[in-house]
Amino acid sequence: MMRLGSGLELPPITRCEAQDGVVKFCLPAGDHDAGPLETESVIIPMRSYRCTDWHTLCVSSQVGCRMACTFCETGRMG
């Protein structure tokens, strides 16, 4: 657990970084009858056709997503 100055605690965050620069991290959000719940986030490096670089952030709440990104569990849920 990480302690914040106001006495709040954050659960440990799982982080994975791929060689292509994609960073995926999960934050536990509590327990549920079917198992622990998590929010999943991915920071994705992007490049335009004009060679402009930026990053995009995908934040999932595990309730489903229609983007269907292949790296994302929520995207596979539909």
C-alpha cells in the first residue's frame, strides 16, 4: 500500500512496459463475489503521418468497450 499525505492509502499498482513503448497498468478497486475488480489503463505512443509524436491514454472501468483493442481485456468483452 502507498500512503498519501492525507492518510489515504492506495493499493499496489501492477505495471508492464512493452518494448514498443506501450505502458499498461492495473489498479485494484476492491473485491467482488466473482473476484477482485481492477481498472486497466494503457499509455500508447502515437505518431502522425507528419511525424508528430504524442501519447494517448486509454482508461478502462471493466464494464466493456467497443474499441476492441487486441491488448485490452475489456476490449475483448465487447
